[in-house]
Amino acid sequence: MQKALSTTPLLTAQEVADRLSVSRGLVYKMANEGKLPFVRIAPTCLRFKPDDIERFISLRGGLAGGVRL
């Protein structure tokens, strides 16, 4: 049985960086450390599911208040 593919577009590292107000380099670092879930499209191409990013934010109590990433 196959899973249905999501129609939600994946986010680029830059789009995630913009949402988190961090650098694109930090997004890659968090992904490589296993702190941020990602989908590897090609050996050097990562994409991120919007739901995973929202979950990441909510599990850290939002980004306000100086919560450390």
C-alpha cells in the first residue's frame, strides 16, 4: 500500500531561516545535528516540511522570550 503524497510545498533552508529569524547556515547546522527534521532531495539539497517547522517552533514555546534554538 502506498502513502498519498502531500500537496503541501516543501520549504527551502532560506524560507525556514526567515521563519525562524536565523541564518540559513544555522538551519543547515540544526538539520545536520538532528535538531530540525528535513527531506534530502539530492546529496546537497535539503527541504523542510512546513508542519515539521511549526512543530519545532511550538515545542520550543515559540520564538519569543529568547528561547535558545
